[in-house]
Amino acid sequence: MSTYLFVYGTLKSEFVHEVTARLQREARFVGNATIKGSIYDLGAHPGFVKDSKDLVHGELYHIITPESFIWLDEYEEAPILFLRREVKATIMGEKVLAYIYEYPGHVYQYEKIEGGNYTKIPAASN
């Protein structure tokens, strides 16, 4: 079982809310990393699909206590909305086995996030 988690969406450190704060308390940030695949804009959050050789940019965390996966699964609505799967993440040229939450549904109706980097939408200027 991997003790690493790759996050690519609303669990990234730039998104400030109760769940990211808990992740930062219960895990150690390792660094920025990439994985092969694509992410799609599902509306309130992105969804990862292992469907290409494109790169998805995200953050790698070392999960200190495996029990953290219980509340992470609840947050990600696994196994209903997302599935927790192992993937190979690349960080500083090294491959690391890490969990990711993968979207198991069809994505043809969703827009692909080009460049594989989900970020906060900038505020509109007036």
C-alpha cells in the first residue's frame, strides 16, 4: 500500500478550506509532481482520467497515518464519484507510487483542462 497521495484539484495547497487544512496537518508536502493522464472540468472540481500520455501537474504528499485515507475517501466520495488508484508520479526525475482519485465516468461531455494544471479561477477585474 502506498503512503503517498497525488493531488491535482481542490486538495492542492492553493485552495484554502477545511479539508486542505486537514491534509496539511496529517500529511507532509513532498513537492510538485506530474503523472500521465488528463484532467477534465467536471464543474465544481476536476476529474483525472488515465487516457493519454499528457501530463497532469499536482502536488505529492506523504500520508503520515494510513487512517487519513478514510476521511479522504469520504471527501472524494470514493468509491461512488471517484476511485482511489495507484499511479506512478514523477518528482524531481524519480518515479514514486502514489494514490490518486480517478474519475471512472465518461468524460466526452466535459472540457479537457489543457496543460493539465487545475488552478483557481482568477477573480474578474472591474
